[in-house]
Amino acid sequence: MSAHETMNLKLIVWRQAGPNQPGRFETYEAKNITPHHSFLEMLDVVNEDLIKAGQEPIAFDHDCREGICGMCSAVVNGVPHGGQQRTTLCQLHMRKFKDGDAIYLEPWRARAFPILRDLVVDRSALDKLIQTAGFVSCHTGGVPDGNAVLVGKPQADYAMDAAECIGCGACVAACPNSAAMLFAGAKVSQLAELPQGQVEAPQRVAAMVQAMADNGFGNCSNHYECEAACPKGIKVKFIARMNREFIKALALEKVGAVNTARLKSE
Amino acid sequence: MILDGKAPTGRIQDTWDKHRFDSLKLVNPANKRKYKILVVGTGLAGGSAAATLAELGYQVEAFAYQDSPRRAHSIAAQGGINAAKAYPNDGDSIYRLFYDTIKGGDFRAREADVWRLAQVSNNIIDQCVAQGVPFARDYAGYLDNRSFGGAQVSRTFFARGQTGQQLLLGAYSALSRQIGLGAVKMFPRTEMLDLVVVDGEAKGITVRDLVTGELRTHVGDAVVLATGGYVNVFYLSTNAMGCSVTANWKAHKKGAYFANPCYTQIHPTCIPQAGDYQSKLTLMSESLRNDGRIWVPKKKEDCNKAPNDIPEEDRDYYLERKYPSFGNLAPRDIASRAAKEQCDEGRGVGPGGRGVYLDFSASIKRLGEGTIRERYGNLFEMYERITDENAYQRPMRIYPAPHYSMGGLWVDYNLQSNVPGLFVLGEANFSVHGANRLGASALMQGLADGYFVIPYTIANYLAQTKPGKVKADHPECLKSVADVKATRDQLLAVNGKKTVTEFMREVGTLMWNDVGMARSEKSLTDALQKLPAIREEFWQNVKVSGSGEELNQQLENAGRTADFIEFAELLTRDALHRKESCGGHFRVESQYPDGEAMRDDANFAYSAAWESKGVGKDPELHKEPLKFENVHLAVRSYK
């Protein structure tokens, strides 16, 4: 399609006024969209039309619009972030669509992410996982020189691969079990790989696994939908690493009775 | 009035150490828990401050408009963070970082503040490493460095092209630990809409819960604003959509002075605008200038040719030509103006002739595509997603875009504003970058303020105030909520014909054209005439649907836009009064014959701090004279 052509699209959007209210699909037109519009800029156009027509604009989360803050979150035609590899919804451009396309738009759907309005969901459950143990327990000051702790390039690269997670929650939305294993596994793996994080690695994995259960996330049954949906290309090998770390913690008797029972039953 | 920044005097090397002992009182550990500190914003500055203050034992409440503290716009910083570690053995030192920052800022910052920044820069790297920030390492396991603009040493630490993300996630992890321990109460999706001042001191904030719409006041013993910058006043910028001047503006209207608002940074390497519908501009990290060469065609008629068809001798590598010693690593203000100059001369490339090439072919030939991919792969991917062009095969097109604000609320050496109890950190204050910020120094400042400055300086204020002086039912709190509610209801009642976005685009376009990269007496006067009309029309013709008691993104944007419209007048007024060019502030009347910015130290070696006298009324100017005792005032040269 040339840059000068425009397209008209049909949007079928999930509308829901509030957390405990019934939702429904509504159909809208997106007119005169160019291939250079980002997906969210296309939604801006639709919203401007809705406002002028005296209707409620579609609420959707977004902020940086450059693929790093992790705020944007919508399921497009059944796929979180719209299905372009390693791409957040805000970086998806309309050149991936064609004139006349019908596009279904829904919020992340997971028990742990209650819908607040339209496409906006509450993802604070992910924050709770980090608040439980997703850190190194150092306080400000009193730490050694940055070069006093050597980290090999392969280890630093591995940790960075895991640390690229933007916390958008697409992995949870894509998972048939609404598991946060990719999100938690990435954090567990990053910190377990680095010498700074190794001291607390067993306690960390035990606490985060428990927190996933406590906050309404499911478990992994190896569908790998999370990896396919992840806009940052986080690999499922980090889930495997988390499982290994968990078993190591089990051997060290760092995992509470609840988790032990849970592991044995699965 | 002449303002006093209360910077310590004496040998600059001793200032911070001496000040900490001589001038800053302590709060004993048992008393710390009696004080409550409100921290607004959870980016690098706010997140690190909230975590550190809670570790020390204070009660902390933290606020963010985003759904999680991890999403503050610090996350988008790409290239790196400076520190004076001198690991590469290339002649760096704390003194050199101090010197480069003062010079880079075109001699418009306070020396002692900049010295302190350079001094604590090394602690920041250590702290982040301890948190598990995966900085780039060499094969022996040591920390790696790269170069950035305005420096001839390699002092920039980085984590691929996502340094801001990794540093923010480090601060977020420290903050999360304190939230989990119950030491910080976190309020996400909550926007500050007023500052509560009681008996001249900042004692609370009024906020709107962005999910339920509830308006309420939080009281505390001190308020810390770490609410970022204001370049969304230009509508299109590299800032996130939610970045606004609102928190700073509300504090300004309650008495806090706004300093140097005309110091705005236009970043040289952003993806050019593609169309009118565009909602934001995307930065391509300055680190790309390490390996990319910037050029335009020498001949106008070549501008529409494919770049690879233009032979070497017909290309003008204008930065290398004009600034041979710094070349493509000239500071941002200089590189941006040079790009605009080329395009104004009709040698720009791409749609509308508003672009220059950033070419990697020489580096790819020298280092191989693999090395370039490893260094900048994510940036090349981002470029391709947005433009549909492969920058390994053809040069990137870039153009300057509003990126950062050096100006902000006025603070003294203790980061306290002129309103006692109100502290301002990071981009939200005006302190260290002068008239131009060097690359990789924003992350440094945010974390310096949050981890290593505010924990000391806020204690000095708290030690001299009784905890819990103001309760939530204080008349000032009730009045604040009533005022915020009245403004909200007014926005909802107008029910006009123009959308919020239309107003913001109108103001932004005016600001970019008249108060952007080149400012003249005429353009500024012109803007000052048009802005009040836009403000008046806004309150008569804006259309905001929905109600105040629900999640209402139009209402949020309307409030921020109203503040931007008022603030635009102050920015313009400041630019008009400063009849000199310095750093990011370029007055066309004040330039050397070769087009370089001409400062006027005899008349303008001061920070301009403006006091609000009410909407539509002339603000009052206060001056803080700048003294340079360690770095010799000189014409900045990067040639």
C-alpha cells in the first residue's frame, strides 16, 4: 500500500462502564487511516469522532507510545498487542492492516486483572509479585564499588535478556491459565544469575511462587503462548530456570509447607 | 528581589562534605517514624527518594498517575548514565565531570550543586550494581563505558539501549521492597491537583483518584515533587502522553517560584514527524552518534535521491566540518540548531524536507553489522517499526524534537523551594543543567537527588518542624478540595465544540513555531498576544464528556491542557525577557556571525525565578545571581 492511500476499518470494541458492570461489544468506524498511523493514533482518531458525536470515547491505557513503559494493553483480534512479533500495541502500525478490515478489540482477560473500564484493567497483582520478593534486599549506601563484583559478559547478557520485561501483562493475557510464570520467571532468573542476587535466590523464588498463587494467577502447562505474545521476546527458558531454582530451594528447605504440598499434587 | 541559593562557599571540593556536617541537622531514628513525607512521582528521582526515605524510617506516601510506579517516563531513557569513575583511564575525574556539566549548560547553573552531582555520580553506579541492574560488561566482567555528547571521555554506563528502564526498575525494586514491608503506601493512578500550604509551609496535596474520581487531601510534614518535565507544552515531544506541568504549575500557583522555564532541550536525534495525526515523537538515542555520522546532501537537487546513490563527495558531514574536535558528539543544543540550519537552507531530506541522515555504513564496514546490532539492535528495530525502513541498509532520517526541560521549580542547595517544606527533585527542578543538559546526565541527576541528596537535606527541615502539625480536616485542606472540585466541575460544564486534543495541538504548534528552536522578539511577542485568546476560548469552548466520578481520560487531559496553556505564557515571557542566547534558548538577535549562540554575561548571568500573581497577571521576576569561581566564564567552544 502506498503512503498516500487511506483505509476505512470496522472496529468491534469491548465497552464496559465500570468494574462491576456488564460489558458488550460495540461497532465503530475508523475512517481515513493512513499506513503511518500507529494503532493507538488510529484509536485517537476514532475517539475524536466519538467525542464530537457526543458519545463516550473508548478508555484505553497508554503512555510512552514507544514500546517501553508497558502501559498499553489490548487484545487485537484475539492476540495481545496485535500479533506483530516483539511489538507493543503502541508500536504496531496500521500498514499491517488493509482497507475494510474488521478489528476486534478487547481488554486483557485474566482473573488477576479486573476490568476497570473498557480496555483498561487493574494489573497491580504484578506489582504485588515484585513487592513480595522481586528485589535484592540492599539499602541505599554502603555497597561495594561497581567493579568489585565481577559479572561475566554472558551472565550480564543473560540477566539483561530477562530484565527487558516491561511488565505489560501480555503473557498473562495470552496464557490459557492466566499464569504469570514468564513475568515472575524473568525476574527470578535475572537476579539468580547475578552474584548480587544469589544470596537471596532460594527465598526469592519460594516467595514469588507463593505470591503468584495468592494473587490469582494460574500455573504453567507449557503452552508457550506467553513467549509468542511477549513484546520484548522474553523466552520460556526463564520459566524453566524458575522451576530449577524452585527445586533447589526445595532441597534447601526454603519453601513453606503450602508450596511443598502444592508441588507434590501437580 | 535577589534570591539566595544558599550554596556553601569555600573550596568547591569540600562543599558537600562540609555542608552535610556543618549545616544539616539530623533526625534521630526514633523520631523519624513520626514524620510523614509525601512523594509525588515515582520515576528515577521520586522512586529512589521514596525508597530511601522509607529505609531511613520515615513514613512515606508515594503517588503516580500511571497504574504502576514502574511506568514513569524515566523508563524511556535509552543511552546511559554518566559517572566520574574514570574506569577507562582516559583522563576523567569528578572535576572534569563538574567542568563539562557547567560548560555544557552554557554557564547558567549553580557551581556547588553541579559539584555535588559529579561527586555522588560514582555512588549511583555502585548502588545500581548492588540492586542487580545488568549494566553492560566486558568479557573479564568489568563495567563497560561509551561516549556521549559534550565530553571527550567515555564515562557513560549503559544497559543496551534501555538504561533508563533498567535504572528505573532498580529504583522500583527498592521502592517495591518498602511497599511490601509497609513502609511506603503507594497510590498509583492518582494525580496531584493542588498543593496545600498552611502558614506558608507545604503540608499536603490534593489528589484525584483516576479510577473512582474521588478528590481528597493527603497531609504530611513535607512534600517532595519529582514530577518530571514540561516539554509536552510543544504538543509533539519525546515525552510520554501523560507527562504534564500540572503538579509543578499547581505548586507555582501556590507560591513556588518557577525558574528558567525558557530552557528547553530540543534533542537532535528523533524520528521526523510523518503526518498531522501524529501523537508523539520518538527519540533515537544520542549514543547512536558514537557510531553514526550525520550528513545532508551538499546539493539541494540531491535531496530527493536515494541516500546510497549520493556519492561521498556530494555529502556534507556538517557536524564534523563545523566542530572538528567533537564532531558528531557536539552537545545537543548545537547539534539540533545545526540540523535546523541545514533544513532551513533547503538541504533537508524526507517528507517536507525536515530531516538529516544518520549513517551507519562506515561503522558497519569497520566493525561489522553484528557489532552494530549488539550495540543498538533495539533502536534499529524501533526505527523500522515506525518508518518501515531498514537502517542497516539505508541511513536513518532524524530531526530535532522537544525532549527535556532544564527549567523547573526554583530550589536552593538543599533542593527546597522558596515554600518551606516543598522539595523538588529531578527534571522537575531547575538546578544543575543550566541552559542545556548533556546526554546521560538526566538519569544521573534523578538518582543523585533521590538516593543521595534529599535523604540528608530533608532531615534538616524536618528536624526544625513538629511532626503532624496539620490534620486532614484543616480549613486549608477543605478549601483545597473545594477549589479542585470547582475547577473540575467548570471543565465538565463548558460543553463546547472543540476537543481537548484540538486545543493542545493549537497551543503546541504555536509554541513550536514561535517559541521553539529559534526565538525572536517578534515571534515571542506574537505568541504572548495569541496565548491569552486561546486560554479564554478554552474555558468557553472545550468539550469534555462524562462525569467527574469515574475513570475519565478526557477530563484528565483537559486539566493538564488548561495548565499547559497558562504555563505557555510564562515560558514565553521568560524567553522574551532573556535577551541573550544560551544553551537551549536561542534568540536570533543574539548570535555570532557564524551563527553560534551569543551569551550576555554582563546582563544575564542569573537564574530567573518567577512568582505567580494569578492567571492573566504579570508574574514578578526574582533573580539569583550566578557566580563562577571554579570554572572560568568563557565562550563555549566545541570546535
